[in-house]
Amino acid sequence: MKSGIYLIENLVNGKKYIGQSLNVSLRKGKHFSALRNRKHENIHLQRAYDKYGESDFSFKVIEFCEIDDLDSREIHFISEYRTMINELGYNLESGGNKGKIVSEETRMKKVGENNPRFGVEISEETRGKLISTHRGCNAKLTEADVVEIKLMLIGGASQLDVSQQFGVDYTTVNKIAKFKNWQYVREDLNARIIESEARRNFEKEESVKKLLSAGKSVKEIERLLNVSHGFVVKVQGYKKTDMLESRNRDIVSDFESGLTKSQIMNKYGISSAVYVSVTKEAYNKQNDEMKKKAVEMRRQGILVSSIASELGLHRTTVTEWTKHLSPRQR
């Protein structure tokens, strides 16, 4: 029997789940048996399994270790792979069995009637004393550290680098960045963290788009920019949408300029069905304007044959459009 740390990976989106076991050789079977029977305790992993199927998941042992080291190594790898971040993994807890950090979703399951102190009322004075007494207790960080961390995040430092510099778990820094912990420290910096993160995400998206346009693969972009698989795929979807919308605008412009159907289909390499779908609105608009012209010309007494010739229409089309006019209006 060998104890160690294992990893379950979604081969489609790259999201991971880290766990520990006293016997890793048996743990795979237990996980997938629970998933097959839709009884897995991790709802996010279960939903992903239901969506993608077992063939799109892999199981591997990251390392074998002594039983006494299981907690620390599990915490280490969950922090390293950042699997508590929804976009990157399925872990709901920071690992280990002592002092673990749980996700907001897991924490909320213990709120309300499940909490042993549910219904116990305390005064505002007592509440204030409790907050004051316990604020920052049992934490490795001081308020001065938190201020420095917030400034580093604003400056563009990664949460992983910050966690390593201060000797804390990645999840500790992540909670500061998400204002789940230490929100009250220099609250004026919170908005700047949001703005800084939004700006960096925009810059990363633009960089991904440029590399996609240059023909780089998703894996190449992940390596070059040090971004997650999910992030690149998400931007790739936006990029394809942007390109499609741009192409459709060009098709409509050429249609309105007078290019024929065959010319447009050859130019853009599209099918007849795509041509009709893209130009439908412009065609209807153009058709309505042509009909109005034909009706107005007929009201002026111009012959059907002359109208058809001038507007490039068939005589029967002009007749059909103008048959509702009274003899005097023709």
C-alpha cells in the first residue's frame, strides 16, 4: 500500500482535481465508481463528468509520500495548480485536514439551520467586540502585510508570486484579491485592484487575439503568455465571433455595391445557404425600396415594361407589385 497525492484532469478544458489517499492505487476506482453512479461528493467534478464522459478524464499519481506528509503535500499541489480557482480546477477546499480553507460554496452549506448557533441572537455591542477581538487573529499576515499585498496586486504581481513571497497559501492571497478576507484594510485600494485586474485581462485578451491571428496554437499561446487553457479557448471563441461578424459585414457591403451572388460566394468561399442567410436583411431592405420605386413610377403613368427595364426587374414582378393600384393610378 502506497500513500500519495493524485490528480484527476479534464482532458477537454484542462481543469484539475487534486486529492490525497492512503492507497492511491485504489483511489481511482473509488472516484470513478462514485462518478458513474452520480454520487460523487464534489458536485462540480460530477457535473463535468456527466457532461464530458469518463473517456475525457485522466487519473495519475503526482507523487508518493509518507502518510505524515499527505496534508502538507496536498495543500502544496492545490496551491501550485491553483485548483480552487473555478476556471482552473474542481477543488472546493485548500487541502489537508487541519486549518483548511473551504470555498464560499462549501462554506455556505454550513450557513443557516446547519449551523449549531442558528437562531442565537447577540447584541450589536457583543458583535462589535467579537469582530474587534478576532479580526486578524490566527493569521500569518499583519495589516501592514495586507496593504503591501494589495499594492503588489495593483502593480501587476501574480497571486502565486505574492503568496510565495509572504510564505502563505495561494488561496490566502486570492481571498484578499477577491475581498473575502481583509476587505476593511485600506478599502480605497480595493477598487484599484479591480481596475488593475480588468486592465491586465484586457491586455492578455488582446495578446491572445494577436497570437491567434498569427496562427499560433492554443498550447503555444498557453506557453508563451503563461495563461490557462480555458482562458485561451474563451478568447478564441470571441475571436472567431469577431472574425465572422467582420466577414458578414463585408459580404453585405459587397451585396449593396452590386456584386452578384456567384461573385460573393467565390470571393468568400461560402455556400448558397450562407449567402442567403447573411444577405437576407439587406435583400429585404433593397427589395422594399425597389418596390416603392416601381409603385411610384407606375403612379406617374410609366409603362410596366419601361419600369422593368429601368430597375432591372422582370415585367411580371412589376405587375404583381402594382396590381393593387386603381386604373387611374396606373
